[in-house]
Amino acid sequence: MDYRGEQFIVELKIWRGSEYNERGEKQLTEYLDYYHKDKGYLVSFNFNQKKETGVKEIRVGEKTIVEAVV
């Protein structure tokens, strides 16, 4: 996503479990490598009744991912 001259790497996923989420994080880090960025954003849409929503910052290797679960 390009916004006001800056480029942001954003991945959108539907929550399908922890293993699927980890693959999404890995996919996002690969995009970050390709675009030479250190920080990306992952938005997970979780339709479970007992979901845990919120925003957290995680490290995957040398990359930072801001993950939001909605």
C-alpha cells in the first residue's frame, strides 16, 4: 500500500488457526524482504465466538510485524 509517498506492506488474513497464522507471518516477512522493509502489518479477521482481539507487535527473525486481530 502506498500512502503519501510512503510504502506500507500489509497482509490480510482470515483466522484459520495458529499454524495458518504462522504461515501468514512468514509470508509477510518474505514480502518485507522483497521490498527491503523491516516493518509490516498483518490484519487477521477472526470470526470465533471466544476470539482474543487487539493489536500486538511481534518479531519474526529481524522483522517487526504489527498484528491486529479483529
